[in-house]
Amino acid sequence: MVSEPTAFDKAAAQWDDERRTARAQRLAKQILQYLKETETALPQASLLEFGCGTGLISFALAPAAQQFYGYDISQPMLERYAAKAKVFTPLFPGQNFKAVTQLDDVPGVDLIVICQVLHHIENARELIETLKGKLNPGGQLLVVDFPAGADFYHSTTDTEIHHEGFTRQQWENWCLEAGFASTDWRIIYQGTKTDPEGKEHKYELFLGVARAQSGENR
Ligand SMILES: C[S@@+](CC[C@H](N)C(=O)[O-])C[C@H]1O[C@@H](n2cnc3c(N)ncnc32)[C@H](O)[C@@H]1O
């Protein structure tokens, strides 16, 4: 059965505009800063970006890892990631970027990044549990998304929104229930979007981090 293209499938070709590229670079910078500050950067890390889109975040995170896996449910998005991986992999000596169509194809990784995806996932809590199973001991899950309670304006129309943001408490509870050893949370981005009527919507993004126990069996 051939399914109808989703809004993300249709948006893939125009995804990398100036606004999204600049935002991804700022977010990636904050993630790199977090890893440095918490002394959790690993020279030979492996990183999975879940819901990678065209890879704006993954490629901006190049200093964070050696082996990158990009996974997305949208084939057109993943094709863009794969095309960039072909160009970028030879440009970053010692680093490899790989688009994957199945999560099962990804071995245990040190870092998992999910940027502006979790609010699209109906069972977000279950996904957190699934991804914990993909982390190496001491590995970290890093989620960037909207804090709950803000002016939730979404400019990408026709996408399924299952959560109008998340609270810090929700993040902590879900991660601890999934068996993570510790969690962290900070606001890392403040931006403005203008709707088609010209009204400005201010929004924030948080970085939620969950760390798996070191030496723990996955
Ligand atoms: C707002 S975009 C973010 C893309 C990328 N993370 C970025 O920051 O540029 C959301 C992405 O999540 C993907 N997505 C939505 N639901 C998904 C699911 N269940 N599994 C994997 N990817 C999903 C979409 O296809 C889309 O590429």
C-alpha cells in the first residue's frame, strides 16, 4: 500500500531555509557547550539523531561524535540527509554520517539527539524508553523541544501535534521511570515566529538531558 506523503515529506525539498539553518546552528552550539561544560564529550562518540530531517542538527554537531546515524520516518527527509552525508563524510576526516531507515540497524550509541520531534510523537514516554535501550552505558539522551505553557504556535502546518510542549517535571518523571540515572533541563533558545497575519509569537526551546548509568547493561 502506498501511503499519502506527509507534510514533512512535502516540506523536505525546501526545509533548509535560512531561518531553520541559523536556528539549528545555534541549538547545536548549545548542545556542544552542554557536553563541554558537563565534561561528557567523548572523542570517539557515536550519535543517533532520531527524527533527523535533512540533518541540519547532525551536521552542525559534527565535533560531538565520529559516527553519526540519522533516522527519520520521512523518506524524502532521509534522502536529503543521505545526499548530504555523501558530500560531508569525505570532508570530515575520521567522521562518518549514515542515514538509516530502521532503528534496528543502529547499534548502541553514546548520544541520542531528538530536536523538535517529541511533540509529534503520540507515545513520547514509550519512545524515551525505547531510545534508552539504544544507549551505551553512561550514554545521554538530549531532547530539544517546547516547554509547556508557552504560546504554542506551529508554523509547519498539517503536521500531527500530540503535545503542546512538555514540563520539566514530566521530563524528569518519564526519564527516571524509563530507568535513566539522572536528568537535566535548561532553556537554550528564545525565538519569534511570525504567523501569516503578521502576528509575532515568542517561543522558547528547552534542552532536556537524561543520562544512563555508567557500566549498566543495556
Ligand atoms: C520539526 S522536524 C525536525 C527535523 C530536525 N530534527 C531538525 O531539527 O532540523 C520533525 C521531524 O521528525 C520526523 N518525525 C515525525 N514523527 C516521527 C517518527 N515517529 N519517527 C521518526 N521521525 C519522525 C519528521 O519526519 C521530521 O523530519
